[in-house]
Amino acid sequence: MYTYEKKDKQGILKIKISAENWNKAVNEVYEKTKGKFTVQGFRKGKAPKKVIEQTYGDTVFFDDAFENVINEEYNKFLTENKEVVPASYPRAQMDSFTVDNGLEATLTFDLMPEVKLGSFDNLKTKRKTVKILDAQVESEIEKEREKHARFVEEDKPCENGDFATIDFSGSIDGVKFDGGTAEDYRLELGSHTFIEGFEEQVVGMKKGESKDINVVFPENYGAENLQGKKAVFAVTVKKVEKKVLPQIDDKFVSDTTEFETVEEFKKSIKENLKKAEEDKAERDYEVELVDEVVERCTLDIPASMIDNEIEQIVHDFEHRLSHQGLKMEDYLSYIGKTLEQFKEERRADAEKNVKTRLVLQKIINKNKIVATSEELDAKIADYAKHYGIESEELKKNLSPNDYAYFENDIVMTKLLDFIKSKNK
């Protein structure tokens, strides 16, 4: 049995478990876990409960039993009181316990905050006007020229813009260091790939020429053992190539693209740039509009919700680092911060994330924004068409999570359309 009260934006649930139910819970734990215990003279899983308790202690089954009975009562309470929405995991405190009288415990948990929606009148967010400049088109054309560049070997002193194939070996005080030696390295002069002063001294060298290049590693160089050190690189130029870019004319366009003329090519580039810029402008507009709507709402978010969001942010960041072969502790060491400092820097973002989710859910609930079965079918059909498969065939392979993804996509689209409709 239980009693419940709301106090200071928290739920307080007092639970009382009879001795009969407590003993039942202990016996259930024994039956479930007895196979884990090794008792001399008994085969695993065959030792009587009393013998296990004598061997491992009278309370050996108590922790699991306590967790089970508390969770059962807590879930029963939530099922019978759907208006109570916890915002955090409950914190359990044992108030009293005896084998003969059972136990009493108190669960305390934060409650989901009340969201007070602000007025949607006079929203001020505006869409950005998209304008594609000639310079943007020319930049895309230059990228196309770069993709079709030719490299012509020349017997002349190399200059900025040329590609020099070199062997080099670096040393400090006459001792070679790790990572300072390479053969057949193709270096674009003027690209600032190497430390300051290196490429500048290669300029003017010819094929077959060798010389020593003197440099100083920056104080903030990635490898600590090289920071601020003077180094000498023995460099030999093995090849000098000049990059030759094609002329953009009708022949080049017809040979390398689906278009016949430069004019058609430029028009297509401009249209694609405009579409991309308009899509980005629309996304930016939606983000700014949602931010404005959220700022007009008031709610008092429990600290536990923000802390949980910070933990999720850290977890997601660790996951992304792992794909790059990095560990969180190594990253923190590199940026010179502790995990607590890293978390604190993300507190504002975490609070914004939680507030935005709660406000948007409030708008969804208040305005009964849902995905109908017809809309869900249409969304799945579009997805199937995009991948060239039959809609019914796709449905056979969809999991509940897949359906939830499609449903959420529909709801969020309708939500954004609703908010946009309020922006006059």
C-alpha cells in the first residue's frame, strides 16, 4: 500500500510492505538467483535458502528484494495515478524494517514542471532573403576546374602553387625525431601544410636539388617535445609539377557535365545554390522561430532534468569521439579541462534543450497535433518510393521504432507548420 503527496514541486510516495509480501519477495529472489551461489556439499542451484543465508549472510537476498517490491509499488502507483508525471528517477529511503513487521520506505522524485505558454501574437522572426551572387557561381566553377586539373612536370625552380615531390628528414641538435622523416611527399607550395618557414624555403629549388631548411616549431605545436625547438630538415626535390586548370568553355562543359553550354551550366549552378541556400534559410528560420516561441513561455525546470540532459550530451559526445578513435579523457587532457568543467560549459545548452522539448510537447498536446494513419501510410509510401521498393514490402520490415520515427517526423512537421502559421 502507499500514500502520496505533492510538496515543493516534488512527489513524495510513502510505501508500506507487509511482512508477508516482504518474505514472498525474498523467496522470489532466492528462486531466481540461487543458481549463482556456491555452497560446499550442494550442487549449484540446489542449496536451501537457509543454508545460503548462513553462508553468505542473513541479508543476502534483501537488496534485490527491496528493489523489486519498491519498483512494483512505484509502477502500480504510476499506473493508478496517470496525472502524476515524474521528471526524475525516484530516490528511495528506508524508514523502518523488521522481518516480522515488513518495511516502510519513502520515494521522492521531481515532478514534470508546469509549462505556461506565452502569446504567439506579434512574433518577430523573419525569413532571410536568399540572393546568389556571381562570385558564388564563379567559386563553384573554380571547384569544377580544380576537379579536372592536369599536372605537368617541369624542369624549373618551383614556385608557389606548384607541387613539389620531396624527401625530407628532420633533426634537432643532430638527432632525428619521430614523424620528421618521409619520402616522396607531394607538397603543394603555398598551402601552409608545413610549419611556417618550411615551404617558403622550398620555393626556388629545382628537381634533383638538396639543401638544409631551418625552422622553429611553434610554442603551441601539437607534439610537446617539439614545442619551440629549432629543427633542421634535409630536403631533396625529386619532382616539380605545375597545376594546369582547364578553360571553361562549351566544349569543356559538354565533355564533363550533362549540359551543352557554359550558360546552361552556370544557370544550373545558380539554381542549385539557391535551392541549398533557401533550404538552409528555412531551417534557420524554423530554429529562430522556435527559440522565440520558447522564450515567451515560463517553466521551472528541476535541476535533475538538466543534469540528466548534461549526461546525455556527454554520452553523445563520447560516442562521436569514439568514431574518431579518441577517448574522452584524452580529449579533455588535450583541451586542458576537467570533466566537470566540460559539463558545466554545456549547462546552458542542456537547459535550453530541456525547455524546448517541454514547450513543444505542451503545444503538441494542447493543439492535439497527431499523425493520422493516412499520413503515416503516405510518409512510408514516399520513403519506399525513394528507395525503389514496394510500400507493403517495406512495412513488413519496419520495427516499432521505425514507425515511431515516421510518426515523430510527421508530428514535428505539423508542429512547425502550426507555429509558422502564427507568425504574421
